[in-house]
Amino acid sequence: MACRERQRPQGISYTHAKAEETGLGSGSQDVAMLTFIAHELPSAATRDILAEMRRVLRPGGVVAITDND
């Protein structure tokens, strides 16, 4: 077992998917994160990703965006 697997908090899962089409159910996620990529993307792609984040978030869910310019 890898060290990072042993340290993963219980009840948290991570999904690596195409950001515009995650395949996750609508309203199925507590948190959606976009980290250090938005400044690299065309505006249309950023809009599509934000729409997908909104779609998959449950009511009251959290969007976390970290980026730089």
C-alpha cells in the first residue's frame, strides 16, 4: 500500500475525469475543485467546466477554485 493511500482521510474519494463531462450524477458531489488550470484554458472551456461543476454539486455544495495569472 502506498504511503498516500494510508494517509487518505476516510469518507473522501477523488475522481480524475474530463472536467467538461465528468460522468458523475447531477447533485451527487459535496465539493468540486478546479486547481491551477483555469488560466491556461480558453474562455469557452472554462464556462463548460464551471457548468459541469454546478451540475454535479448537491444543493449547498462548495466550489473551490485556486488559480494564478
